[in-house]
Amino acid sequence: MEKTGITITKRKDGRYVGKFIAEYADNGKAQYHYVYGKTYEEAESKVLIGREIATRYLSGRYITVSKVYREWLNAVVNRVKESTLANYQNKFEKHILPEFGDIPCADLTAGRINAFINKKLADGLSASYVRDILTVFKTMLKYAQDEYGFRLSLKNVILPKSERKQVEKISNAEQKKLVSYLKANMSLTAFGILLSLFMGLRIGELCGLKWEDVDFKSKTIQIRRSMEYRYSAKKWRIGEPKSKSGYRTIPLTEEAVAILKKQKEKNKRISEISTEWEEFVFLCRKGTPVKNSTYDTALFKICDKAKIPRFSMHILRHTFATRCIEAGMKPKTLQMLLGHSNIGITMNLYVHTTEEEKKKEMDLVAEALMAI
């Protein structure tokens, strides 16, 4: 007889046999499993237990990447920063889901993933970015395996080698040309570019700077937030600095004070158009904050006009760090100004030594050796 989808019949020898679907073949045909009992109740009990195990196996066996992605996103939403979550979403929705969304997680193979890697590299993505995509993908797949009880063997997935490209600073000559051009052609974005160079601010920190953070009396600014415009959502994301060390107070140079005072005068005129964002330091003509990408776009054009090689806003932060060390600043002080949690990051990634500087140092060593 059949009860709630369970088939149990009595054999001629008096025993009861229960039948339930254990799995499906590749052609979609149901594969049944049989259990036996001396009584109907015993057979029914075995069927219920077996079906529960099989159902869990089947749900794990056939659950798709897109379904697990949505579950996993809900699981991590309260454990990561908003910017990190947005990063996950971008990588999945732009790269992973179009390729694997409808595929059951358990059907993923090293061959499929390696083909995906090669395709992304052929599309022009950097090796380091492809590695980042795979790192996020693997994190989700680990969740899927833990949650649904299946196992994937991805040991044959070959990640592309990524050589860490050292981010350079601009030269002294290039810096002089840049500053000279900016001062002669002051604009809404020029103020932000100069302040970033003179204070080593991250671009998100620059966008998120408010007048309440600026103290002209003590000549300091406080970094309390980071702000980024999300084009996909068409709105600003305002969050915490990159790390706990990102909360910091930075002394203002006289040059920085002059820049901020000029910007405040500009904002008075802009505030007549809109008061919604007037608390922020760097506003465009429409009265809204200057977007992160606007700075890089403007800087590229400025580099062309100043006749120096193009570079991004983040290079200004590296240049600031290198100039600080050249001026004799203690590494620990520089670490605090940049908001790094580890001094190794400051010295290994943000301070750059030129061939000229190395030669100068070696000449000093030679003099010392000759004096012995």
C-alpha cells in the first residue's frame, strides 16, 4: 500500500518490503531502494529513515550554484563589511553566475573550472583578479559542501600565477609638474588631488571627508569614514575606514590648510544650489560629493595636459609615503598617518627606493668604509 508517497507491500513469505527513490540516473530515470521488515511498522520506519537520508543527498546533489549563492550571501551578510559584500556580489553576478549559475554544485569539475579560468584570462582579466574570483567561489563552495553533505575534489584546479606588480611613485620632476599645473589651473577636483598628495589619503577617505572632521584651530583632520559611489545601485555607500587603524588624526600642513580654506569658500557658493550634502568637503557644481571615479578620470586628463605619464589617484598615496621617508620621517609615524595596521605594509608596499637613492646610499657606505 502507499502512504504519503511511501510504497510498502507484503511479500508471499510474510515479510514487508518498502520502496523509495534513492537517486536519479543521468537520463532522469528514478533509481529505487528497497528495505525489508517483519512488520509493516518496521518496514515503514526503515523507509522513512532511508528517504530522509536520500532526500538530503539529492538536495545536495542537485542544488545549483545560483541557489547556494543566495543562501551563502544571506549567511555572510552580517559577518562582513558592506564593501566586502558588494565585492562578493560583483564577482559572482558578473563572472561566476553567468558561467555556472544553473549547474549543480556537485557537478563542478576541475576541467570546467580550469576552462573558466582560461576564458577569463583570454578576456583580458589579470591573473591576480582571476585568482580573487576563484577565492570567493571556493569560499561559497565550502559552505555548500558543509551545508549539503557532498564533497568536491578541486585539487586539479590550476590557479594562474600572479606576479605582484610594484606600485610606483611619481618622480620628483613629475610631481613638480603636477603641482605646478594644479595650482595654475585650480578646479573642483584639483583641490582633492592636491590634498591627497599632501596628506596620503585614500580616495574613499577623501570623498567621505566632512567639515566637522576639519579643525583649522589645531590644524588637523580626523579620518572617520570611507565613502564610495556604487554605480550599480546608483547611490553612495558610506562606511567605516578600511580597518580600525584607519581611524586617525592627521596634522595639516600649511599647504593643506590653504587648500581646505579655498574649498570652503567654493562650497559656500555651491550650497546655494543644494544643502543636502553641504556637510561634505569636496562637492561638485551640482552640490553632490565628487565621485571616486571622477578623480581618476580628471587626473588622467591633468597628466596629459601637464605632459607627464598617466597614473591613478592611489599613486599619490605611495608618493606621499616615499616623500615622508625621504624627509626623515620615522616609519612608525608614517604607519599611523597612513592608517596601516602593520608597519610591514607601510615599508614594503608604500615606500619606494629609486636607483638614484640606492647609489647615493652606497656612496655613503663607501665613504664610511674608506675612513676605517
